[in-house]
Amino acid sequence: ISDNEKIGFITEEKAVEIANEVLVKLGYENQKFTKVSLNRGYDSEYSKHYLLKSENILINLNPENGELEYFGDSSIINKNIKCDNISEDEIKKIASDIYSELEIFNENDNYEIVETKRQNIVSGKNINDVWQVSFAKVYNGNYDKTNISTIAFAVVNNDIVIYTITGKNEDKFDNNPIIISKEEAIGIAKNKEKEFSIK
């Protein structure tokens, strides 16, 4: 990534500071990043990410604003986690509290929980029982499947064990107002149907 491309990006030192704040908010102690790099994203030549790695932790940050894009703790795959028996409502509250603590959504983002499911993550002989909670951006009562953020975690002996967290998607779509009525839309469709049937 060229120096020109880095104009307007946060510094590497700032990226480390933000990543350390994420770790503290998630209850991690004594973590040291062994690798910090600014990489081009896999999904687009225009997409770039700060990648910060420690022994088991991977954090991706948006280099323009420092927002968390991804958190992962691979140490969970070496465990055999059995989640405490707690209700789905409690799981939703924990997920919402974590996202709130990390300030991933602001009050105007309109993200809501759209799916909560329990699943097993298998690695070798280990089977980890985790909850996955998905948040999606809501427009006019419908959720946008391209703007989904997900957290996977377990609660073991009342302790939260986080596997992954994805930040909000950076796609910027306006919540456009409806500018024609349903009746007008039906009328337009019928007229088009007549046009095609005449040809």
C-alpha cells in the first residue's frame, strides 16, 4: 500500500491503541500483538484493513476511522466448551451488551437482532457449543441481508468466552423514501405487461 493511499488513515500506533482498548473491553489481559500490518482487503482493491495478531487473537480495523471490523479468538478451537444452560433472551442481552460496550453501532444505525441460534464448532476431537447472534440493519421494517454483524460466543460457568465478532458492514445505502404508492406501482406494472404482450 503506497504512502499516497495511506493519507487520511490512522497511524499504526493508533491502531494498536484502539485494538488494546477492544481487548480491555472484552476482558483480555496481558496480550501483546506480534504482528501489525496494513493490508489490502481480499474483497476489493479499494478495501484496506489494519490486521493485528497475537498468539490467538486477530483484530481487523478500518484504517480510515479505526472501527472494529473483526475480532477472533482462535484459542476456543483447542477447548471442548459446553455452554451454560441459559435462555435465548439472556443470550440476546449479552450480545447487545458486548456490541454496546464496543460501540459498534450508534443510536442512528438501526441494527436489530434478526437471528439467534446455538451451534457446534468442531475442530479435531473438540466440539465447542456456542451461540451465534446476528444483527442486521433495518429499513422500513425489513432487514438488509448485506448489512449483517454477527457474534459467536459461549457462557461457561458464568464467564463469557468469545469466538468471533464482526463489525458493521461499511456499505452505505440510503434509506430512500417510498416515492410512489402501491396502486401506482401496480398500474405501471400492468401497463408494461400490456406493452410486452402487444410485441
